[in-house]
Amino acid sequence: ENQANTLFTSFDADEVTFFADLILPIPVPKLFTYRIPRGMADLVKIGARVIVPFGKKNSRVLTAIVARLHNSPPANYQARYVTELLDEYPLVNSYQLELFRWMAEYYMCCVGEVMNVALPSGLKISSQSKVQFNPDFDYPELLTEHEEILLTELKKQPALTYDELSRLAGEGVNIAALIKSLVGKKAVIVFEEIREKYVPKMIRKIRLHPNYEEREQLLVLLQRLEKLPKQQEVVMRYLRHVPVQHNPALNQKGLDKTILNQDDELSQSSLQTLVKNAVFETFEVIQPRFADTSAPQGEIRLTEHQQRAAEQIMARFDQQNIVLFHGITGSGKTEVYIHLIQQALAGGSQVLYLLPEIALTTQIVVRLQRVFGDKMGIYHSKFSDNERVEVWKGVVSGQYQFVVGVRSAVFLPFDNLGLVIVDEEHETSYKQHDPAPRYHARDVALMMAHWQQAKVLLGSATPSLETYYQAKQGRYGLVELHHRFGDATLPNILLIDTKQEKRQKTMKNEFSSALLDALEMNLERKEQSILFQNRRGYSPYMQCEDCDWTAECPNCAVSLTYHQRDAELRCHYCGHKEAVPRLCPTCGSTKVKTIGFGTEKLEDQLQVYFPSSRVLRMDLDTTRAKDAYGQIIREFESGSVDMLVGTQMITKGLDFDNVSLVGIFDADRLIHFPDFRATERSFQMLTQVSGRAGRRAGRQGTVLIQTANPHQSILQKIIQNDYKGLYEEEIQERQDFNYPPFSRLIKLTVRHPDKAISQQAAERLCAELTDALGSTRVLGPEQPLVERIRNQFLFDILIKIEREKVNIKAVKAYIQDRINDILTDKGLRQVSIVIDVDCL
Ligand code: ADP
Ligand code: ZN
Ligand code: ZN
């Protein structure tokens, strides 16, 4: 009845047919069976990508992954044909297919959703992929009427997407099949990767011919050049940069050609002669994406403490697959990682190094690149699709044995992992919130490593309670490092009582006199300061003094944040923006004031108190552009900036020599956040940000925490760097109330534009779950802190399931069934339910 049938009528119906069960990138919990055209049958492999038509009237084109090959046709429908095969070899290996299945089950989502998130979009031909007329086509083949029409259109245009073409072709035309046929006749070209191809920049390098790597030969050469002093000078210059006798490996890496012939013409012509005479040889390498101006570091030398930690980790790995590396801030964990990575690579296995999102753009990568150069792949969300595709393919081809990357790097096609490092393992940004799969990269990495029998090193100065508990139970090894690198000490942390300063009227706006004095002293000493306030914008509220009107988001139940720089009110939940009212919209009063403070306001005030200083701000608003984050870091590093104000972004992994003061605002807001993890989180965040101070030997750093209640026990623990004390107290509470690590949490969020319906659905779901699981395991339904987002009313249900003696699969299946009941209930139309397994 449509094109698909006519196109393939040439196949003999009696012949053996092949079918493929495919993973499609859509949220439907099953595999889809398609038929494989005969010519493709011998070529198609499990894990390869294919293109298929999808939807009513084949209106969509999707890229799918082959999960299974068989020859039993589906019982209740006519399978459609696969239109194109994209890979001769599997793009996704068997570990990954297993991972997709495991994640779908564990995180209660669809395997297609996992695949969709796992593959960089550059590897997915979508409805956006483009089709172009092939200029070499000269009609040697007969075209059908439809093909004729389509081709005429295509000739008029540079390139069209599948979507555009299917609109042109009109309803009832199988556009995918049509294009497939045109591709077969070589009439059109389909772009696999839609955006511009990534073309690496090349650097011209020069190195001594391997003949002269041997000391004897080199001496002979230099002697021979005695009579040609200019050439000799060029060789000597080279040797000063690259001492071959000590390390022929360095010679292989060569030297940037511009370094040798930069200033004088004489050396240029001498160099040319030397190349002609095969004393030097030139070659090209890909320019690394992170510019590195410093000299190659070659070997790193571990300190005694680091060396011991590395040895202990190796020894633990003989007994256990997972080791927690608890090392204080500034202890040089990265150096230890580098050492272990080198060992793993030397042993011939692959290495994955996971880092939280923000840390990756900067300092650590440069340090790693100094050691591993272009052998290291970098997988980052700010990279383009094509760059990510390149890394993916590089892992398949073996070009990259070592990848450093963010959360999604766990999806790369490794098949021989020896070591996985999860740096800052406590970081919440390892958990994906939206869309599904809502996975935790650390936990996924643990699973992948388990299958490939790789070792996992979890590193942190402030481990998550979950991880530390496993270590205490003996399930993970534990190695500790309590010395800062180079005899530096942990900073001195002081609590500033803001209540008292307010009584004494010594506060200036948000600043205590203690903090202002310290900042002033730091300026005089030409040392840098970091100021932390975990709130962006100018102020979080705008209110009328006369009638109490407050600016609220029309779509969400939150106040709008005032952003002074852009003169706007903004919702931090849905992105809604509006102009700042000059008069109160309700009573017309002019007394509209702002309440509370964010990073913008602090930046302004600092500029007022210290007019001759340079202040930079780092938060979501100043780091949207691709390299903005790196630019701020480099500027601060250069020393031309005195103070850096920022949100939690500045707490993570930054390493500056000259920072000796950290000021912390609003610590109480973090501590009293209504969540059972608030104490743990504030300890982690405040310890991490404090750790930015005094990282070099010499002067001890200072941290000032402004609080209304200096006696809180959490603050005392932070001052004393008492992680263990915090752990003991917290773990007891977790046990008493059956929270992780003693239970697993599954959070269900019911959403609907109508509050009553949302509540009704949530209550029913909750009652059904309580019936089956018992009231101690099911909490809610409860409205979250922000009860309406994007015009959806939210109700949360929290399910706690103990870790032992419960069939978690059965429980999940039950939960899923109850959810499906609700989603298919006609009385509850438009209800949606978000499932978050191991919610944070
Ligand atoms: P951590 O991640 O534990 O907070 P880093 O790995 O960032 O600490 O190290 C802190 C600083 O000390 C970095 O600037 C690093 O280059 C330096 N450092 C640490 N160990 C060494 C070493 N063995 N040799 C040279 N520099 C080191
Ligand atoms: Zn008013
Ligand atoms: Zn909003």
C-alpha cells in the first residue's frame, strides 16, 4: 500500500529472511523488529547502526542499533525494512549493549532512552540529517515517478533534511525508502555527520634523525659540524630543548619547528640544510585542543607521601577491585592518579578518568596533557558533536587508550578497561537529572568496570557517605593521604558571628568587618581572595514595601531573581524573563526594593569597598560561552585579578598558587536546607571551597565563614577538618531513619497542570505502593519545595527499600506496573511521572 512494499518486491518471498531486533532512540520499553534486505544480510552485525522508517506512514527516520539478529518474523505485524546500514563494524560493543539493558532495568527507563543519551548526536542520523543531489549523477538508471519528483526538488537546493523532504513529498510516501533507493542509484548523497567535519589543526615539528639518538653518533655529528658553526649552533639549540642522550623518547616527540627558526634567517637556512642532509626530520602532529605552553613534563616525581599512597592503592588492588582514595585538598591526588594511569597504560589496558563537569575545562586537563599529550582523548559536553564522535571512533580504533571525560564518558566503547578513576566521587553532578536515564556516572562506571574486570579508584577529600560506608564495611579498600603537597598546611578556618557584628553595627551590607579587614590585608600583600556565595544574580527577591507584593514567576511557584547587569527579573527554574518594574504592579508605589544578595551584588559591593582592586565573577551567567570559564581561570591565574566571587563553581578542583583567603557567605542557608543530605553537602562544599586557600607552602591560608550561629556542630567539624566525626554522626542518623546507604531511594514525581489531578494521581499511587510495600517504605505524597514548575504541579513520593533481603527487581516491576496503570487511566490524562532511582 506504500512505497516500501513496491521497492522490495524483487525479493523472493520463499527465501530465508532475516530480522533484526533494534534499539530505537525513543521512550518505548521494547525492541523493534525490522526486516533486513537480502543484500544487507551478510553485512549487518550486532552493534551496528541502521536507518529505519518509523511512525505512521513512515513519517520519521531514525537511527537504530542492532541488538539481535534472528529469523522469526513478528507474530502480529508486518515488519518494515531497514533502509540503510551505517556501519560495517559494530559501533557499540557487547559491553555497551549489556550496559544499555542493565541501565534501563536499574534506572527504570527505556533502553532507547539510554542509547539516545549514550551516543553523541553526531552518530545518529536523525530527521535533521541532510540529503544532497549527487552532481555526478547522469541518469543511467530508471527513476520512479516519486524519485523523479524528489530529485528535481533536490537539484534546486544545496541540501535538504529528511524532515523537509518528507514534507515536500507529502503524506503516504516512505521517504526513507525513497532516499535509500536514490542512494542505491547513486543519485543522492546522505550526510552521516551533519555539522561541519572536525578538521584537526596540525603542528609542524622537527626531530633529530634516529641515527643520532645514540651518544656516539651524536658526538660524531657534532664534531663533523665543527666546521659549520651555524649548523652546529642549530643542533645545539635543539639539544638544549630536547636532550636526546638522556631520553630518546623525548626526541620522538620532537620540537615545535617554530622554536628553532624563530628569530634569525641564518638558522632557517641552516635548518633547511640539516633537514636535507637527514640530520633532522620534519613531521606533523595534531595540535592538542587544550593549548599547553609549558614544556613537556615527562616523568612526574611523587613525594614520599604520594609514593606511599600509590603503593598502598596498588597493594589494595591486589585484594580488591574498588579502592577509596581519601586525600585532603591539595594533597596531589592528581599526581597519584597520573602515576597509576601510566602503569595501567603500560600494562596495555584502557583507562577512563571521570571528572565532574566544570573541573574539566581547565587546569587538570592541561596537567594531564603535559604527561599524556595527544594519546589522551577528552570527552566534554562543551565539545561539538564531531569532536565527540572523533573521540568515540578513536576509542574503537585504539587511538585513544586513555580518555578523560565527564559523566557521559562512561558510555564510550571501551572493551579492555584496566582502570577507572572517579575523581571527586562525592560530586552530585555525576548524577544526571534530565532526561532519562537518571543515572549516576560513578555507579555506572563501577558496573562497567566490574564486567571488564577493571580496577576502580574513587577519589575525594570529602567522600560521599555511601562510599565511605562501603570502605568501612571492608567492601572497598581505603587509602588515605593527609599531607598537603610541598609542606603546605590546611588553612586556618575562622567563624565570624554575623549576629554579633550586627549588634555591634560593624557589618557593612553583607560584609563583616572581619572579612573586610582580611580582604584589605590580602590586597596589601598582593595575594588573591575567593568569595563564595551560592546564589547568582543580584538578589533573589523583589518586593513592594507598601503592599508586600513580590515578583513571582508566572509558570513556577518561586520568586524571580533580580539580575542587575541585564536589568531583568529571571526565573531560575524555567528561564522566564521579564522587565524590572519601576512601580509596584499592584499598588503603584515607587518603593520596590530587593531583598537578599547574590554574586552580582557582592561583586558590586566589593568594587565599592575596594575601588582600585580588580574583581571577577564566576557563575552560570558569566560562563555560558564556550571558553568563558577557562578565560576567567586564566585571568585569575595571571595575577591581574585580586578577587574572584562565585557560586559553587569556584569550589571545585581549582588550584591557584596565590590564593590565601577564602570568604564564605550565607553558610547557614546551605546547612539548613531541608534535605537529609544537607549536613553532608555543606560539609563537602565548605571543605572544598576552603581547600582553595593556602595550597602552597609558605603562608598558611585563612578561611572566614560568616554565620549567625558559630556553635553548630557541623561548623566545628569543618574547622577541625573532622571528616570522620561528621561521618560517625551522620551515619548513625542515616541508620536510625533508614536512609542511604542503609536503603535505596526511588523518588516518583507526579506532574499535572491541574493541582487536584496531580494530587489525586499521587495519592492513589502512594496508597497502592503503601499497600504492597508497607508504610515505613513509602513516604508522601508531598509537595516539593517548589511545588509548581513550568505550570506543572508536582507531588513527590519517596520509596525507601532496604538493601538486603528484598527482591529489588520485583519491587521495581511492581512500581512500574502501578505507574503504568495511572498513565493509562483515562480519568488521569496528561499525568506524567518521573522516576528517579537513587535520587540525590
Ligand atoms: P588535590 O586534587 O589533592 O586537591 P592536586 O592534585 O590539585 O591536589 O595538587 C595540588 C597542587 O600541588 C597542584 O598544583 C600540583 O601540581 C602540585 N603537586 C602535587 N603533587 C606534586 C608533585 N609530586 N610534584 C609537583 N607538583 C605537585
Ligand atoms: Zn505595592
Ligand atoms: Zn519559572
